[in-house]
Amino acid sequence: MKHLLSIEKLAVADIGQILAAAGPFKKSRGNGKTKPLAGQTWALMFSKQSTRTRVSFEVGISELGGRPMFLSANDIQLGRGEPIKDTARVLGRMIHGAVIRTFAQADVEQFAQYSGIPTINALTDAEHPCQILADIFTFQEQHGTIRGRTVAFIGDGACNVANSWIWAASKLGFELRIAAPKPFQPDPALLKRAKGNISVTADIRAAAKGADLLYTDVWISMGKEAEAAERIKTLNGYQINEALVKLAKKDALVMHCLPAYRGKEIDEATLEAHADTIFEEAENRLHVQKAIMNWAVG
């Protein structure tokens, strides 16, 4: 039994094992032969709304032979009312695995500690490990190993997705450049802890120059809606568009974890020009998460 709580805590060998298994899961989809979750019930405990994460995990659990049980914030409230450790100890006696999408990283970690069942972080405010594993798998499908390559993250560099990219760069040996205005740059303490070939700049053009991958995320993450006007004002100009893409390598990929807000973090024309990659990236959440669950119960 294993947990996927963060890229930070995931061993390099385990990252390699998950990424290596994702391709065969993708190629063999529909043959019905691999059922590592047969006879199991996995709970999806979501305090935050979701499209891609919920659908990919529900479908993935079913295709691996298990039964998904969706529990929304109205059904079970992580971090409110009953202590997490008590919820974990109850559910751990009834289900076989948990996929948790919530606010506090500590909630996911405490659930894993007390439940005694495989626990997967499907997003917290601190990290989004499943997304970044799918992103790296997508890059490697099209361009080969990410080691030694250059990734430019444009926009809100202090978000959970950027945090997971920081840890991935530290562990997998690629250069990460984060272009963000000062208020949205990553925590220096996090950068110091992660080490790696990671740089932070307010110069979007410098970050994009010669990059193998241009990546962005929404400016207004869930729970940040009250800050929308100020965020848009500060992040204005940190957009992936045709002019920025021209600064990257000729064959550079453009990726977005979705949902995308055209005209803000990416413009309409650029998203549509790179839609094949972006929506392949979204599909790959399914295949990578099947590999994660297979690894977790192995």
C-alpha cells in the first residue's frame, strides 16, 4: 500500500514507475484485462468542484475493476465537524482507497496516516501532483525525456500547480523558469527546500526564450474569487500568446491544465493552435491516474 500525497514526497523511482505504466494503460484501454481494483470500493472525497479530476478518477476506478463512490462537500466535510483522523479511521474500515480534493494539504496527509488505505491527493492548495504527472507524461509522449529540457511556467507562480512543477524540476533534472509578477512569485523558502535548476523572474520574455514547454494555469484559482479584480490587474501581461510562443523553441509545446480563460492567461488563437496537445494532456489524466492507482495497490 502506497500514498500519493505530493510530488515533494514521491520518490524519483516511483515517478518513473508511474510514468512508465501510463503508456501501456493508454494503449490497452478497452481490453479489460488489467483489474487491480477488482472487488474494491474507492471513495472520491471532494470539497472542491471538479470536471476533469472527478471524471478521470471515476472512469479510471471503473476501468480498473473497482467501484467509485463520490462524496461531495455536502456528504462529508474534510476539516469541519468530525476530526479528519476519526473520519479516516471509520472509512478505512469500509473502503479500499481514497481520492481527496480539498483545501488543506494537512487534511490529506492526516487521512492517509490514520485510514490505513491508499490515499491520493487529487488537489490541495499546496500541490496538484496528479496533474503534473500527466503533464510530464504528455511532454514525454511527444518530445522524449523531460530531463535536460526547459519548462517556462507563466502567470501565478505561487499556486499549487507551480509548486508541483517546482518539485518535479528538482527531482527529474529539467530547468524550470517561473515568470510571475512579484506578488505571485513562489515562496523563497519552498525554492530553497526544493533546490534544483529553478529560476524566478518578472520578465516573461526571458523565461520563454528557447523553452521546450510553455505552461500556464488560471489566474483565479478556486477560493480566490474575492481577489479576482486585483489578480487580473496584477497578472495582466503574463499571457501565453503568439508573440511569446515565437520566443520559445520552434517545436515547443504549449500546455494548460484547464479550465482555460481565453483572453487572460492564454489567448484564443494560441489555445486553439495548440488544442491537440492541451486536450491530449487532459485525456492523459485518466491514463496516468490509472497508473497511480495500480502503483498504490501494488
